[in-house]
Amino acid sequence: MPRVAITGIGLLSSLGTNREDVWRNLVNGRCGIGDVTLFDPTGYRSRLAAQFADFDRGQHFTLLEQRRWSRCDQAAVLATREALDDAGVDVAGLDPERVGVMFGAGTSDLLRNEEFFDDVRRRGVAHGRPSEIVNFFSNTPVDVVASHFEFSGPRHCVVAACSSSTIALGYAADAIRAGTTDIVVAGGADALCRLTFSGFNALRLVDTEPCRPFDQQRGGMTIGEAAAVLVLENFDRARTRGARIYAELAGDGNSLSSYRITDSHPSGDGAIQAMRQSLADAGLAPECVDYVNAHGTSTLMNDRSECAALRAVMGSEIERVCVSSTKSCMGHLIAAAGAVEAAVCALAIRDGIAPLSANLVQPDPDCAVNIVHGNSRKMRIRAALSNSFGFGGSNSSLAFRHPEEVPTP
């Protein structure tokens, strides 16, 4: 079966406006969580979120693009541009019908939609600005990216809560393996809005301090916003054109739990199924895995359920395999979470560094796995897993392999 190479990465989050700044700050344990400034958080249980680092819109976008495109659209375009440049791809030399765009998406331009309806409620419909409700579709960032770069190949928008962009990356890998595309621009983008912030506060799932995955005193998650785009292409094609390969996207697995809308089963059954499928698809045994980027939302049920699943999947290897949740530094990025964490796995493989789980002081004894904390850990990473487990029981896991590791026949 054809192998899938990751040849470009673009990143934008609360830790920085480009890939290397985000990665450096993450490895150093910097936390990008702070008070919300996009809207007034007065009255909410928590005032914290991880907002985009400031980027100069005037430098990157025309006046029309600044007016028409949402913050989510703009972040998606910036991440895509960085990923394509990083991959050394000459966009003008590509067959646009052989380039796919596959993203996970969530709220898109809901922040401006909320402002529109608030304005209409206060001043009447005649005062509402139609430009604030044009981009309400979840697929808008996908379409903006495809249109802006003039890509006309397969296009998918996955909306599956926290698993969205992880599933999209799996679809992208399938398209490369099937030979229906030469390149897929894959990932996700999601932006903060009042609805998401209010919802998690109403569910009392957010911490009043920056989130502390796996800590015994954790009080819930912290939500955030980000965009991450990976350039995927056929491994042999990438090698032939002399591209630098971060990692191989070697496998993906998916399952649907039937337990509760907001909770994982204590046994981690759906997560177990997704991870085992991902490893089987990649032809990897647990003893080959050195690092797991956990879903690690910092909620009581999720952390314990995921750790139970990891113990079941990794067996006797569990004490060796390094585990961390990078949500501790960037927050829970909802639909973009899987794409950002996939990029983190690729960078971890490139540099041989397992990033730390920040804010961890007192490990929960019910989360008995080898959590990286205190400092990031320098090590060779032969293979890594990235987990995403969304509301509604949507479970997805991706397996990555070091480009120099030879797959098992």
C-alpha cells in the first residue's frame, strides 16, 4: 500500500503565529491561556481561554479579505500558506484537480453571527449588517482555502466535534493511498465564540485556572482556538522531488461509542477500538510506540477513561510509552485540536522531543501512565499516536512513524 508523507506544516495558536514559534513555546512549557478579550466574559464560571496570538491582518490580507473573511478563515489561509511554503510546493505548477482540501471544522464565523443577532435584537433588523451572517456555514474555511489557492480536487469538511480534524486527516491519507490526489492540504481551523464558551461553562466542564490534564486537583478544560494544516503526499513522490519529510502518517482508526453524549465509558472501550485500529492500519505493535499525544481534556471522566484505554492497548509497554496532553498549553481547540496535535506529533518525531504536560503538580493515581511533566523529554520517537475523542462518542486515533523507520511488510 502507498505510504503517506507529511511534507509541510502550518500552525497558528495562542502560542504563536507560525509553526516554529508554536513548537518552541510548547516544548518550553509556555502556557497560552489567559483572560478572554474577544467578548465580555463577566458572569461566566471561568473567564479563561486560549485566543489566537496577534497577527497583522493588514500585512497578510487585502481590505476585501479582511472584511469578508472571518478570523477562522484568515487563520486557515495563513496556516495553509505556511504549510505549502514549508513543503516547497510550487502551487502554480500543480494540477489543481489533483489537490484536495480536507478540514475539520466547527463554529467558523459564529462570533460575527452572534454580533449580528445581538445588533438586530437591540436596534431592529434594518440595522443588521448582512456581511456578518454570510459565512455561517461550517465548511466556509475549507471553501475559502480551496478558492484562494485555486485547488479544485476532492474537498471534505468534517464536523464531528473534537474529532473533526483527526478524521479529516484520515480521509486525506486515504485519498493519497488511493491515488486520487497528488497532494492533500489537510487539517482544521476553529475560532472562539460565545456559544461554545457559554456551553462549556454551563456544563461546568471548564476550570477557573489554566487546565491541568491528569492532575488530581484539575477542575476541567480550557477552550481555545487555532488553525493547523499539514501537506500530505505520496511518500515515494515526496522522496523523488527531494522534499523534507517530517513523518509518515501511517494509520488511522475510528469508532463510535454508545455511552453518553458528553462522557467516555470508564473502560475506554471506544478509545481502545480506535487506537487498536490505528495501530493495525499502520502495521505497528505497541512496543514500537514511543509517544502518545493524549486527548487529555483535563476533565475527570475523560482523563481516567483515556488512561484506562492506554493501559489496555499498550499492555506491558505502558510504563515505557511517554504520554502528554498539549491542551495544557494551548487549551482544547475543539475542531482544530486533532490537526494541531497531529502537527505536534510530526514535530516531535522530527526533533526527537516528547513535549510536556504543563501545569501538572499532583498526578491523579487513577491516571497511572508515564506522563511527561516538569520538562519536555529528549528521545528518539520511532512512532507516535494522537488521540481525539469527541462529544457524542466520536473516537479517532492517528499513527505516525519516523520517516527512517521501515514499515513491517
